[in-house]
Amino acid sequence: MPNNLQDTITLNNGVKMPWLGLGVFQVEEGPELVNAVKTAIAHGYRSIDTAAIYGNEEGVGQGIKEGLKAAGITREDLFVTSKVWNADLGYEETLAAFETSLKKLDLDYLDLYLIHWPVEGKYQAAWKAMETLYHQRKIRAIGVSNFQVHHLESLMEQAEVKPVINQIEFHPRLTQLELRNYCREHDIQVEAWSPLMQGQLLNNEVLQEIGKKYNKSTAQVIIRWDLQNEIVTIPKSTKEQRIIENASVFDFELTEVEMKRISALNQDTRVGPDPDNFDF
Ligand SMILES: NC(=O)c1ccc[n+]([C@@H]2O[C@H](COP(=O)([O-])OP(=O)(O)OC[C@H]3O[C@@H](n4cnc5c(N)ncnc54)[C@H](OP(=O)(O)O)[C@@H]3O)[C@@H](O)[C@H]2O)c1
């Protein structure tokens, strides 16, 4: 269990990843994006999650550069994730997509590169390319996103390198127990996307009631619940006060009863697409 914003989990290949990071989905290129990344770094965040399809890797790169300088820290102090998009799943295509992402971010290496979605018939070849890049030390760790158990099983039949991470939609309305148990058994760390259900859970009465007890916001209660569930999490905000708020979760502890009450909010409902039924 992490004690502060910079605490890390050791992934199955020995690489250390911060438990809590900043997501930047749906943030367009421009000053708001650059400032969000800079602000997060200034307030102690050490992990940033982007993707090729977000179309914002250049601004993320600029925010990283400015943020590192202002904080007086180096590239090695930061953990940067990007993801290969569906159209680029293939051996040569994935190698090329990686180079494009790296160039846009203006970095020499990535800490984590993920297959964004498990497009049937395509992710195996992409994984080979990820393994090549990993062996070339251009990526410190490789993983997947939106993989169900059967996708992971199929990937691992041929894989030389096991994924370190499965980044999945996870929040109190979608607790993914079976998939989490499978990942735990196989030493694949689960990472939550849309941990705040894109804002849809913030008026939930159970979460508000629990928050009141600790003088914490609903967002803070959810993020704390992620961490106590041993799930890496990357809430997104571009607002300084919320960036600070979302990281102020290390000074209270949910009881076992509260953890269970929050998990009982599960309805298996998604804000994003179903990984077994998407057409992009
Ligand atoms: N792998 C995948 O397929 C996938 C899919 C989706 C997302 N992701 C990753 O996961 C990250 C997080 O998911 P997400 O961006 O979809 O949603 P999220 O983090 O669940 O929610 C973000 C929304 O909540 C608001 N918010 C954030 N903190 C708040 C607070 N303390 N109080 C009130 N509102 C708050 C944000 O608004 P403001 O910005 O206005 O504060 C934004 O509208 C993404 O940014 C992305 O990096 C990955």
C-alpha cells in the first residue's frame, strides 16, 4: 500500500511504476494540456498516461520538459506511458507507430507502452513488435489495455515477454473481479482507467457519506479505494485544484466495511466500449 504520491509498485519485470498518475484523455493540444502536465509534476505526480489516439503527445512532451525543468528533476524520475492505436497493430506498423509516438513526445524511451485495444487477429503481431522494442531497451515495460481473460490467454500462448500491466475500465460501478483475480494469479498489475467514471459517480450518496466522515471528496474516496484494492490509477483533470485534490489521498484509510460498501456499488456498467464487442 503506497504512503505517498511517489510510491511505486514493482512490476513483474522489476520496473517500478508510481501507483498514482495523471491521465490526459480528451485533452487537446494547447496550453491547457501543457499546463496540466506541468502542474501535476509540480505537485509531485511522477506518472503521465497518454496514447497515440489522444492526439496530444506533443503537448504532453512539452509539459514534461517544462515540468521537469521547473521541478529540478530528470527524465528518469518520471514514468511515461503511451499506447499503440488499433490501426497500427501489426509488426512493422507497431514499430513505426512507436517511433512516431516517441518523436512527438520528444523522448528517448518510454517507460510503458500498451496495446490499446485487443483487435482480434492483430494483437499477436503487435506484441512481437513490442517485445522487439523492449529487448532493444526503447521501452522499459510492455503491457496491454482492455484485455479480457481470453485475450490474455491467447496473447500469452505465443508471448516471450509477459505483459506487466492490463489497463482496464475500473470504478465502483465496474469492479471486474474475475479479470482482476486472473491478473493477480499471473502477476499482471491492473491499472484503472476512468477511475472516476468520467465524473458520473461524484454525486453518489454512499461515496459522499463515506467522504464526509473523513472530510474527503467523492473523487478522493474512489482513488483511495483503488489504491487499497492494489490498483494503479490515473484520474484525469486539467484543473490545478483537482490535480492536487486527487493526489491528497494518503492521510486517511477506508475501513474494510467501507471498502466492501463501495465494491457493492458494482453494476457491471461501463462508460467506455466493451472489449468483447467494439468495432474500431
Ligand atoms: N486504455 C483506455 O482505453 C483508456 C480509456 C479511457 C481513459 N484512459 C486513461 O485513463 C485516464 C482517466 O480516465 P478518464 O479521463 O476517462 O476519466 P476519469 O479520470 O474517470 O474522470 C475524468 C473527469 O472527472 C473530472 N474530475 C477529475 N477530478 C475531479 C475531481 N476531483 N472532482 C470533480 N471532477 C473531477 C474531470 O474534469 P476536469 O478535467 O475538468 O477536472 C473529467 O471530466 C484518461 O485520462 C486516460 O489517460 C484509458
